[in-house]
Amino acid sequence: MKTCPKCSYQRKPEDDEFISLAECPRCGVVYDRFKSDHKEEQAGVEPTDNASGAVILSTKVRNGWRFSKLVISAAILVLFLSGAWITTSLYQSKKQHMNAYKAIKKIQASVTSGTNFQDYGRAVNDAKLELCLIKDRSGETEKLDSICRTYQLSKEAWNSKLFGDWKAKRNLVKEVIAFLDIPRPAPDMMSGLILFVDTAADALIDKFGITTKTESTLKESYDDNIMDYVNQILWHEASKMIIQYETTWPRRWWKGKPG
């Protein structure tokens, strides 16, 4: 008679009529499986059903692959969004620099072809507005700022010629000399004349002060011709700065010069 290895039940002949020969009539354990599992437990191996173990393993592999695909998809999405943001930022910066450059070239064209104070002032204001819209304050932006500042000073010189007194003209001349850093001796006749007038005015005021007589002399010194010279110097300097800017063109923004 067979004895159950689990519950120690001794199988009877009449049990064979109702219960499989491979199972215990009392506890229902399968003799051979119990023995196999028992041997694995003694060997320190967790008993598993081969079929169920394969299913579990397959499920883990499938879940791991799904998670990996999710991570990869998320990384690709992040890279795509980062690339789109960088591309958009570069395009916006390119467009803003281009608009500012075109506005400055418009001022240059108006000076070359001839313009009046009202139109000139409007063109300078348009260029200043375009420069204010540039978010990327790089070295290229600073160059455009310097060119626009030169044209702004010429606008102020033109305005002082039309509406200013000798004091406003004198202050503007000093500002232009400092901005352009005109050396002594001057590199050209117009710059030399401006330096001479500024130096003579300082010497006159230091010696005699502001009197009716000195004011009359200063008014004659800072006449319309001087302001015309100031404008010519500023326009010439702005043109040189534009040429230098175009020569060292920022090709990281544009492929070639704009048309």
C-alpha cells in the first residue's frame, strides 16, 4: 500500500475506485509532485510550476520592455521639445537682429538720399524700437546699439541746431567728443574744428566766466555750421561702423548678408 508523503495516509484498495492513483485520498496532494517539491525545498530552491514560472517570466519581460519603451519615448519627446524651443529661439533672435539691421540701414539710406528732420527722427526712433525688442543682448546687439546711438546723437545735434541755444550745443559737442573718443590732434579737419571750438569755449569761460560779452562770442562759436560738422562726423562714423559690422557678419545668425 502507498503512503502519502505529506499526511502519512495509507492508501486502501477501495480508494482506487474513486481517487486517482497519483493523488492522496485524504489531502489530495499529488505524490510525485510533492516529492519533487520537497526535494527542491531541501536543496534551498523555491518550488515552482514550470508553466506558471514561464508565464511569470514572460510577463516580467513584457512589462520591463513596456517600461523601457515608455522611458525612451519620454526622452525622445524631451529632446524634440528642447530642439523645437532652441530652433524657435534662434529664429526669433535672427528675425529681431534682421529687423534692427534693416531699420539702421534705412537711416543710412535716408542720409545718403537726403531727408528732413521729421523723417530722420522717425527713422531713428524706429531703429531704437527694433533694438529694444531684441531679447538676446549679445555682442552683435551691442554693435547695433552703438550704431543707433551714433544716429541718435546726430538727431540731437540736428534738433539743437533748429531749437537749441549755445549751451545745449556746447553740451552736445562735448558728448560727441567723448562718445567718439576723438583724439588730439584730430584725424580730420572737421574733427579738428570741433575740438578747437570746444577748447576755446572752455578757455573763454574759465578766464572771463559767463558774461554778456562771452555769451555773444559763444553763440557765434556754436553756430549752425558747427552742428552741421557734428552731424557730418557722426554720419561718417556710423557708416564706418556699419561697414565693419557687415565685414564681420555674424554668420551664426544668417547665412550671408541680408538682401
